[in-house]
Amino acid sequence: MTLFHIFVYSIEPSNSTSQLDNIPHIVVKKIMKKFFLIIFVVITVLSCAPVLRQEIMETGIRDFSLSDTRNNPDLYRGKPFILGGLIVNTKFIERGSLIEAVYVPVDSRGYLKDMELSNGRFLAIFPKEKGLLDPLIYRRGREITLAGEFIEVRSGRIDEMEYTYPVFEIKEIYLWKERKVYYPDYRPYWCDYPYPYHYWWDPWWWRHYPPYWW
């Protein structure tokens, strides 16, 4: 039974599927319109949903610069922030999991905005009482959106340069799915082999494809 049949039964209960054939064409069109309208509304609502809880998104500060927290730490200490990041490193510390990330601003739903220039880096601590953020999962290059309470600034180094990090305690975090990178196929247009191009250039192609008489 299809979703359409289930939807029809919910509006016009019947005891036999054959009764569907007796529904006038104009009624079927109306039912179909309602069916697709409901699907459209559901998809629209889901696509507009924030990645973090709504109450957190409403109370957290989104439009800010990391330099504001570095220059006025006492002013922002204890306040909630919503920020995105590109992970540089994740490691375990005594307090829990520590993420170093490049700051990326987010929109009202927590989606990361385009990052053309570096907006600075920050540290985020996930308390061990809440669990652990495995460095193999929260690894370099992954994207995150988090809600965090600003707690302090901390001196550190980026390579040979001294740097002052704003530090946040994570209240909620969302790990974005990895973006897939597709590499173009540079085979000549006349090359139409039934196997991937990297085997075509491989002198040991017979290791990948056994002879036809096997």
C-alpha cells in the first residue's frame, strides 16, 4: 500500500482497495493536492529548523567578533554565544574535551556563513560529565556549530606566533556532515573503458582485472 493509499484512507475510510477506482477524478485531484501540500509544508518546516535547540538559538549572541571577547573579557564572561567553527584540533584534557577551531559566523538557524578570511580562533571545552568528543570524529577539517558560555581568555601559540584564545564552555554542539569532494575525470573523450581511469594508466592493471579466461 502506498503513502497515497494511506492518505486516501485517512480521509475516505473504506473496506476495499477496489473502492479507490470509484472515486471521481476531481476528488482524486483534490486529495492529491492536499497530499503534496502537506509534504511541501513538512519539508519547508524541517528545512527551516535550527541545528540547535530553539531556546538556545534565541538567547545566544550570534553577531559578534572574537576580538570583542578578547578585549573585554569581563564584559562577556558568563554570557551565551552561538558560533560556528572549522576544527583545527581536538584533544582530551583533565576537564573533558578541548576543541581548537577557526571561528565561522552563523545565521539565525545555526548554519555556517561563508568564510573568506580568517576570523580568528577559539577554544571550546566540552565537560567530561557530558561525555567525550572523540578526536577521530571531531577531527581537523570538520565543521561545527555550538552554543557556549564564554568563560575566559587563554594565552597560547599558533606555530611560532603568540595568540590569545577566547575560551567557551560547550552547552550544545552540532557536528556537520563531511562534504564530499569529487575529482574530475581527465580521460580523453575517446577513451571509453569499462573500468576507472586510474587503472587505465596503471601498468599493473592486470592485478585489478583478471584475464577473461579465468
